[in-house]
Amino acid sequence: MEERARRIVETAVELAEEGGFEAVRLRDVASHAGVALGTLYRRFRSKEDLLIAAFELETADLERRVAQRPPRGDDASERVRAFFGMATRGLIRRPNLARALLKAHAAGDPQLAKRTAAFHERLHDMVIAALRGARRVEAVPSEAERLLARALTRVWFSLLLGWAGGLHGQSTVIDEMGDCAELLVLGALSKDRSQRAP
């Protein structure tokens, strides 16, 4: 991301940290970032577009942390549990920002669908790396790994939306995601073993 666009996104992050989704008004973002409103609109066409860019920066930060300190565990389910614990704590550490990012992500803007899909692919790769006990995905994932990563990230987003809506706290997201990871990973591994048996 070029320097001016990054400054705009970082300003949006600061405003969201202070006041959540509603505080990210494009006129205020432009003013605080020291750019003309037209300059902002040339790079970001909406508040959701701007917050999806912020989500991309958050994801890049998570990728760096995972590469530096891969999730630990004795088996795939423990590593996946550790990954989602790390991802949840990293996102929720700034609750107003997290709620704003989730609201933008859930807005369903068709023009942002490709970027949202790319974000999910990055998450899937991190989940698959945790399954494999690797820092990053080197070999092409199997269809089973892709399906498992998709299922896990969908459950995670569902739990995060519940957290954002006040249905439960951070510990519930982490605990329930860990339980779900264990069930899905163990189920997938046992299915894979039974398919390979003569």
C-alpha cells in the first residue's frame, strides 16, 4: 500500500478505535489524515472499502505474527485451537475497531466481494499451515484441507459476530472455537484414515 493510502487507512483505524464504525466518517478521515476528500475518494469509495483495507492490514499483521511464532501443539487440533486463540485475541484487543471491521466485512457490498474473498483465502492458508505444523503453506492444499479451513473460518466469523453483538465474551469465542476445531479436525482426520484403509 502506498504511503498516502496507508496514512488514510491508519487514520480510519484510529477513529474506529475511538468510536467504532460510526466514527469513521470519510470527511473526518480525510481531515485527520491531512488529505483532500477527493484524494480519499480516489482511493476508497466508501467507509466499508476503507475498513476492509484496515482489515487487510490486520491480516498482514497476523500473518507476520504466525510466521514468527507458529501456533504450538502436540497435534493438528491443538495447533488450530492455538491459531484461533491468537487470531481472536489479536483482533479483539481493540474492541471498537474489531466491531467496525466486522461490520464492514458483513456489509455484503458486492464491489468488495473479491477483496473479502482474498482475505478469507489468507486466513485459510494460516489455518492450513497450523494443521500442518508449518510457518506457511508451501505445498498445494488438498481439497480436504481447504474444506476444513473454510468450515473453521466460517464458525469463527459466526462467533465473532456474536461477540460483536454482545451475545458472549472473548473467552467464549476462544473456548467454543477450540472445541469446534477439535471436533472438525479429529473428524476430518478419522474420515481421511478410513478412506485410506484397504
